[in-house]
Amino acid sequence: MKAMILAAGLGSRLRPLTDSRPKVLLDAGPYTLLEFAIRKLKAAGFDELIINVHHLAPMVVSYLKNNHNFGCRIVISDESEALLDTGGGISKASWFFDDGKPFLVYNADIVGDMDLKDFYHQHLEYNGLATLSVRQRKTSRYLLFNSEMRLCGWENTESGEKRIAIPETETFAYPFSGVHIIDPQIFNYMNKGRFSIIDTYLELANQQLIKGWVDNSKLWADAGKPESLEKAGEIAAQIVF
């Protein structure tokens, strides 16, 4: 099966660690963040991968080559000239997903024991355009879902900003967890250039089925900040592939 690892982030919040090393090559326990993501995807049956790169991209390319791509088929989506954000990065990689099957997108910041096989099967049952993993945690930005877990909006509780795609009398707020499964039909609706995939989901939510799936796994961390990188390392040390 095919998947994309989003690995092009600058890692600004992790400076000075990322001044001389891409964020995805930082250590999280016994793995780098990139190695953890690849091994996790491979263990779930995703062994054809495309990885986007930007900051210190040659280091990522050399790392993969030196590790023989960890036994996977891996191609690079080079964003060295311009960082494209999540939506633009996925759109640029559209050529890779040419088999008509849903593909998984995995943010390389995420370390945990989420069951990716179960997640994929749930998406097939929903038969929608995309399924977004969400989980209960504290943040300021939330996706809003109706009682059937259909995406209907987004809100920022700090700024008060709110975007409603489908008006509902009652909504349930969940933070996005950085893992999603997408039907390649989405490329018919996507532009090129730099944009957020969340914006695309919100624009399409009232005409396409975009679902949320609650991840109740026990171990999860977003390694985008120094304090959470340490937590991610503790979690990664508990997971054996």
C-alpha cells in the first residue's frame, strides 16, 4: 500500500537542534523521527512511500540511502525551492498515487501506537473522500464534527475564529492528530501551490463525505516542541517493530 510522510517542516520550535539537522532526523528514543514513521508504516503494510523534503533536504536523502530505505520503496518529493504546506505538499505528490486506491498521509512529528491497519479499514467502510484521525487532547484549534462524525467546521478557541462548512445545532470538537487517509479523487478538487489540507477539507466538507475517526490509543506525542520531543522518545522506546 502507498503512503506519504510529511517531513518538510522547518522545525522552528526545535531550534537550535534544527539549525544543523532536519527535524525528521532528530532522535526520538531509539529511532529518528523519520525512521519511526517509516517503520510504523511498513509494519502496517505501507511499504511504498513518498516523502517530502525541504530544510537540509540532502541530509534526508543521504540518510535514506545509507539505510537502504529501510526495506521500502521510497521516492522523494523535493520542496527545496518552496515549502508548500500540507495541502500543497500532498498535491505535488499526486503523481505517485496512480493506483486509484486510498492512501495514508502521516505527519513525521507523530509518535505513538495508533493502529494504522484498523484506521485504514475504517476509511474503507466509511467510503468517503477522506478520514481524519482525531483524539482528545488540549490545544487551541479544533475540528468540529456532527453526531455521525462528519466534518462540519473548525474553530480556534484562543482567537475566537470559527469556520462552519455544514451548519449543525450540536457539534463535537476534536483536535486533528496528523494522520489521515485520502481517496485520490481529492486531486480533482485541489489547486497547486502552497495551502493547508485542512482548508481543502473545510471547502469540500459540505459536498463530500469527510469523516473523523477517534484514536483512543494509549501512547501518542507530537514531537514538534522540545518538551514533547522528550516525551516522544519515551514513547518510541516502548514500541518494537
